Amino acid sequence: MSMIDSLSSGPIDAEELQRAIAGCVAYLDNNCYETGRFRYLRYLDSERKTPSEYNLLRHAGAIYAVADYSLETGDKKPQPMLLRATGYLIQSIRPLPSQPELSLLWSTARRGETRQPVGKLGGAGLSLAALSLVEQLMPGTTPLALLEGLARFIGFLQQPDGGFFSRYFPESDYKDLNWVSLYYPGEAAIGLALLFRLDSEQRWLNLALDALRYLAILRRDQLQVEADHWALLATLELYRLRDRIDTKVDWALLLNHAVQIAESIIGSGYLAGNAGRYPLRFAWLEKNRRSTPLATRLEGILALFETLDSGQANLRSALFQFASQGVRQLLDSQIKEPRLRGGITDFLSDPTTQHPLNELVAEAASEVRIDYVQHGLSALLRYRRVLSSGYLDKYDLALSLRLGMEYMCRAQTPVGNFVYGYDWLSDREDRSDGPVRQAGAAWGLALLFAYTGSMDCLSSALRAVEFFAAHSARQNAGGRYIHYPNTDKGLTGTVALVALTLVELLREPSGLLDPLKRQTLLNQLQGYINFLLLARHPDGRFHGNYHNTDGAPFGDPSPYFDGESLLCLVKAWKYLGFTDLLPVILDAAYHGHQRNIAEALRQNTDSDTTKGYYQWSSMAFYELATAEQLDPQQRSGYGDHLIFLAHWMIETHRVLQRPKNTAYAYEGLLHALHWSELTGHRESAQLIRQTVEEGMARLVSWQVGHPRACPYIAQRQPPIRALGGVQNAKNESFLRIDVTQHQMHALILTLKIYFGAQRLSLGQEPTPDSVQ
């Protein structure tokens, strides 16, 4: 079974998501009376009588969600409804008679034998959040004094340690310490943070920070904590304001608290064996049948996703996987029939008949309440933000790697070389050829085998090596060169890349190569290395060509071949014991740097020569910088070259602005990232991480058959043989074997260095089996 049979687990389609969001907004809009009060509860059974109960806190939540939608999208259609609903809410917000500077959302609650007027912390917090968003959207809707009064009431309920009284009975001046709500502190904190956008008084932020600090300390040593999504939302809002906070904040404490909540929701298995499955399995999602607990958890973990940076790449990927599966459940449960279109019931669709409370389930599955829709809308909005952010997901990369691996194996011909190009739109092969790119494909398969253990890749790499061996000849001086069919001269890079393929195969530690085969490959490698040594140019680099008749080198050096040859020699020296190569390596590295980088950049700051040398020399410099055989000063110098080149690629060559496939660049950048993190170059590491995140996410969308493929691919039906191939540009259907090969290597490095997944093990299943 092929990976291509299991692609339904990818992200939600953007158009489907937009329709669902619009449906939620339309439902709330259509169910808001002229008075501003919502139709709080409706039933699928149109004959059933609607109860008269009403909840103003959920009313405020509906305003919050729709205002957030309108602010993000610029859609003004819901604004008349928002004005009506806001007016209705404000009618119930009045000053406390004994302290008129405090404003309360007035309701009633039982105290003892009677019901008494009460002001609840959650009512003030969520009203403040909703009204602050509406005021940001439509200035002048709510008096600032009223918003400040709500904020002061929140401060009135806060205790010295940052905790809160959850409600206050004005008639008896009683702050109730015994009745506690999980969500009220987070609602209060987010309301205060949103008020700060309108009224930049630091005291609002200090109140909110004290609230979150209290929760973080309270829960710090708990193994499992409550799914407090409002605390996650508040953490995001405050973190966005961190540059405007004038007091010292222990962000590590607050962010660890947020991660603690999220891991309690999704489970902590995303770094263990569970982590490599595509998609991940989440126990809570599999057993939950209720829409609102699902939606609120989605709101919270997606807020955390926005708070975290790429240093938490593994957690972010797990959060996205949870969200994708949860959003799918929400979308499948949204009502499609006209009368309640866009609504969401309490229980998700198809409630299980085995549920012990199946009568209650059936009852709940027939009702639509405004908070079910509101939380669904908020969750879908946050998921759409993530989809549009261009972030990098580990599980998307694992799937992409498997697809590309299958494509490369399919592209191999019976004799061992590869179909060079294929246009999947016209279904035409391009039989033109390129020896260096053919050799690069062989090297790519060897790297895929080394990373995944795939026997298919091993077989294909060995078959490619045999093809090149069949077209090899010996020089009189002992070198081994390749006479590629139908060529009038040889290219030094072909020999270097075939030799690199052999290096990767000979590094294989599991003993899959029998001793005789291993010795044969080692003899071939020795011959190719001898050729490279004989191909040295007088200026310290390598001749670019050789005669097919006798292997005699000639011609000017090529920056590509200089880099490929250097990398081959370095890896053979470092990993296979070719110790006598070191003087040649150091000399070639010096002259290559002088000619292809220093002199080239003096002539042109964005030199094509440096671009050609870039990823190959970066990989070689990384191997030298991390070689314990060299002294620290030498290693540091090569590391400096590596970081310099990374900044050049990002800031001068501007890799993110290039319209063609730039996977080659990430082969160098990811090595620079690892070195930067090893040696504490934090600013460089951050810059490279941001570049890798944006660039590799875009390149994954150029792969045919991937769930995140760009519209040019997704809106067409590619043939099976194209699946896994990578385009050279967003709107080019021609697939080149070298483009896919470079991207597969970049994916391997991203998984290893960016995500820390040192090996991806692929079993017989159609999905990645484990990331270790």
C-alpha cells in the first residue's frame, strides 16, 4: 500500500473552512432580535418550545467571537447585529451604588435561601473582552468609563496573591470565597489585556499578569491540570503586549504554565513513539462527543500555537495535528439544513448508541445554543490563522519525505539511471539528460536510506551505483572516471556525487552490505577519489571537465564541482578513514573559499559563483567545524564561514524572495542552524529558523499529491506517477529529478536539525512509523 492512499489526514481545505466560519457568523446574525437579545437556545425539532432562560455571559461570548471575526476579516455585515447585541449587554452593566467607580454585569444567584443580586468575575471579564473588541472595531460604541469600571471591579475582586473571589453579593457586601469557577480568572485576564489596547494604563496589565502568575504557581507541580482555555487565550494576548509592559515578567513561568495546560489536553506523547504517526492519535479526541469542550480546547491550544516560537517546533506540530483532527469533527457536525444552517449542536454528529447516557446524548444532540456556535466560530477562526501563517509541521514533512522517496524510486529506469524530467500536466517525459543530476539522485537515495532505513532506497541506490560502475573507466594514473552515455566530455561533479553516494552507503552501520559487496564499493570509491586528486587545478580548486577517452582533466573550475568534490573528500576523510586526504582538503577548502566566496563577492555582492558554491561548501565547512580531528581554532574558522554564508544567503541573496525552488539553499542553511545553536549564536539561529520555517513550508506546497499542495496542484488531478515529485516553481508542472532530490535532502535536514528527529523509521505501513 502506498503513502498516496492515506492523504486524507492533512489540513482542512481553506474554502471549506471559510464556509463554516461564514455559517457560524450567519447563524448568530440571523438569531439576534432587534432588541439585541439572541435566540439563546433552538431545537432541531421545530415543534419544540424554546425555554425562556438566558445567560448574559454567553451573550457576551457571542459578541466577542463575532467582533473578533469582523476585526480580522474586515467584514462589516455583522456590525449592525454587534451594535444591537452590545446595546443589550450594556443595559445590564451598572455601577455599584456604594462604589460608583466599579461597574458590574448584574445578575442573580442563590445565597442561602434566597436569590440575591450578584456581580460575577467572569461576567465582568468576558463583558470587558467583548466590549473592548467592539470598541476597537467601532470606536465610540462603549464609554471608556464603563470599560474602566469593569476593570476596576475585577481589581476589587482580586486578592493580594493574584487569586480572585469569583462573585460578589452587593446587598451584604460579601465576597464569596467558597464558590469557584475554573474559567473566570482567564476571562478577567483577557478582558484586561484587551482593554489595554484602548487604554494604556499599566495597572490593567499588572492585574492580568498577577492573575496568570497565581494560576501558574498554583498548578506548577500538578501532573494534570484543567483545560483552562481562557488562561491560554490571555497568555497570548499578554505575550503580544510584552514590549509595552513596564514591569518585570517571568515569561518562562507563564509560558510553562500554558504548555502544561496544552499537554494536559493533547497528551505528552508527541515526543515519544506516538510522535511519528501521521496523523497522531489523541485519546481525548477519540472519546469526546461534545462540541463545546472540543471547541474551547481548540481555542486554547491554537492560542498557544501563536504564542510559541519555532524553538518549540515539536509541540507546535502536535498542537496543529490535534487542531486539524478536532476542526474536522466540528466541520462534520455543523448543521447544513436551512432552518438552523451554520449552527452547532451540543453533541457532535453521530453520537454513539453505546453511550451510557444515550437518552441525554440524543437530547443534547438536538439543541443549538449560542455558546456552542460562538466557541465553534472562535476555534475555526484561530485555525484559519494558523493555516495562513505558513508554519512548518513535522508530520507534513514526514509525509512529504515518504512521498518524495516513492517518487524517486518510481523514477528509476531498469538500467539504474533516472527519468530526468516529467511534465505531469501534459503527461510527457523529458528524456534529455544530465550526468551530474543523475548522480545527485543516486546520492539522494543513499541519504534517504541512511535516514529512514528504507530497503527500497538501498536497492535503488545500489542499482544506480552499478549503473555508474558499468560506465566507468580507469586512468593510467589509477583514477576512476565516469564515461556517461551519449556525452562528449566528462563533468567532475558526476564523479564527486557518485563517490558521495558510495560514502553514504559505506557508512551504513547495520551490516546489510555483505563483506564482498562492501569491499567492491570501497574499491570503487578509492578509484573515484584518486580521480578527484588528479583533477586538482593549479589554482587549488578542481578542473571542471575531463576527456572521456582517458579521463585527463581540463577546463576552468566550476563552483558547483569545487563544492561537490570538497564535500566528498571531507566525508571520506572524516567517516571512512581516508586520513591522507586532510592536506588536500585544507588546501582545497582555503582556495575554494578565496576564489568562490571572497573574490567572487568583491566583484559582485550577489555572485552566481558564490551561489553555486554555497550549499556544497556549507556542508563541507560544517563537517570540518564539527571534526574533532582539527584544532579548535581551525574548527571555529570553518564555523565562521558557515554562519557568514547563511547570512549572505538570507540577507543578500534573499532566498525567500526567489521564485524558483530553493531547496538547495536549505541544505546549507540547516547545517548553519545546527552550528549556530551548538555555539550560542542565538541571533543567527533565530534568523535561520525563521527562514527555514517560511521557506520549507512553501516548498512542501510545491509537491504533487501533498495535502498542503498549492492551488495550482490541488485544483487538478495529477497522474499517479507524478505523486511525490516536486515542482521547480509554484506554477510549473515539469518535475526534474534533481529538484525532488535536493528537496528530500532538505527535508531530512529539517527533520533532524529543526525538529531534532535524528532518524525516521519507516515500516511496512503506509505512514511514517516513528520519529525518534
